[in-house]
Amino acid sequence: MNQKQILFVAFATCVSLIGCIENELPIPPREPSNAVIRAVSIGSNYSGQVHFDLDLGQEYPNTKDAWCLRFHFDGDSIWMDLNSSRYMRSAPLVLTQSETAFSENEVDAFNWTVNHPEGRTLEQLIENNEVTAIDLGRDPYNPIESLGSCRVQILEKSEEYVTLRSSVLLAESDSEIENNWDTITIFRDLSVSNVHFSLLNNQVVDIEPSTGLWDLYFTQYTTLISQGDDLPAIEYLVSGVLSHAEGVRVMQAESGSWEFWKEAEWPEEDLSSDWDVIGYDWKSYSLEEGAYSINQDLIYCVQTADEREFLLRFLDFYDDDGNAGLFTFETLER
């Protein structure tokens, strides 16, 4: 099976699991309490991403094809994230393969992996001379189509910048790779937590608002579903909420009502810095009904970087026309 066939099967699996099916039905809205009702859209085709500020309800939107890599500078450590909303994947190469021509069958056999949805792993730390194969993922406007692939080599890194070069991954000759290198230096920006870079346009892009101006991230992302100890996890796209803003911690309440958590102490040990505590599974999809249902009893306790505390629960995932992709939720600062 070639790479395009593998990616098509993966995409078809995603569709069956998350239910990107036409004529999805709206859900009757819940009666609101005295909290604030917010609505954030990523589009009916899920092509958008939104950084969101809980306090003011400010949205900072971008499209999924606007960026490919995200760099987080932390002292002499630099982390590289993939844009998992497009099902981007990476595979390690050795330095001697930096200008080696690969066939499609050889690329298919690479040890491809995705970023973990709960947060960064040590494999995402970059090092000088490191070479990585990058699958650029799916086209947001035609998800059956691939955006292609490339190879990236880290030439130099410091606390203030990283210099890398990129070229084609699939090639018929080594000279084809050598003639297609693009080199760029990406500088640390102290005003943001992460610097975003597009391999499609070979440029740094302004995606993320300044640190402290956002708390949550509404997006599709790639998650991993366990099949048990003896089987590999299933990779598939979901639509949900991540909380990787610096200093944000989240707790999913296991019991207790909205009114209870307005007053009760939030256990310090239950507040987590994992990115996907809110995640996607506050909703579920019924193949029989062709619609999502929302678990409106799920309550999330969100503590921001400046230790403000917000209750959050979801009310709907549809707009007035029955199109999925509109997150309607209730928040209350206590």
C-alpha cells in the first residue's frame, strides 16, 4: 500500500470515528444559568483554529494551513511541535540521509509518529544536525488530498534562535534535493509562548497572541486511542479544546454540580497541565441519528496563569443551520 492509500485509509477512519457526515442535526440548547454564554466557530469544515481569552471572550482565529511547525524556546532547550490539526507526522532520519533521494515506497516504510495530545515529549526536543522527515498532512479544504512532504535539518540552535533548512523528501536523485534547500533563521519572540513557522511558504507567521492574552485553543487535533497493551494506538482527528497556554491548568470534575463547584475548593492535586483535559469527549456521535450529543453535565474547572478561576461546560456543537463546528459553552468566573 503506498503513502496516499495509507493516508486515505487513515482519513476514512477519522471520518467514521468523529462523524463528519452531512445533515448533522442541531441539539436543543440548555437553559443558561447566570453565567456567560460564548460561541466559537472553527467552521463547518473544521478548517479554522482559535486562540481564546476566557475573561473577555476575545478570539484570535487562523486557518489550519497557515502554519506547520511551532517552536517553544525554554532556555537552551527548543521544542518543535507539528500542526496536528492536519494530521501531520514526523520520522527521524540520520545525518547521512540529509541529501539522500527516497522513493515513495521507502517513505511509506518510515517510522512515522504524531505528537502526543497531552503535551510535549522528549522526542520533540531539537538538536543541531538533526534531520527529520515531515508529512505536511491533509489539505484543510480537501482532506482527501495531501499537502505533501519535506525534510528538515536543524543547522544551529541557541537560546535566541534556530536556523534550519528544508527540502523535498521524495526525489529521483540526490541533486534534486541539493538544488531545493531553503534556509531560514527563526528568532525567539519574548512576547509569545510559541513561534509559528510555515513550511509551505518558508516564513514565520503571526499566529499566537501575546502570552497572557489567551487561555484555550479551539481546533481539530490528532489524538491517540488505546487498543490495549498489545496493539498500537489508533491515530485520528478530533475537534475539541486544548489548554497549552503557559500556566493554565484544568480539572474535569468527576462529580458534583455546577453550583457545587462554584463554591467548593478545587483540589490542587487534580488541576492538570496536560493539554487535552478538556479535549473532545464532552460530545459523542451517534451513527444511527447522524448527530452529536453533548454531555452537558461535564464540568471543567480552568485556572488561568494569573490564577483566575473559571467554570466551563459545553451546550452545543452546531449552528442554527445544523452545521457542526460551532462550540457553544457556558463560563463563569468564580
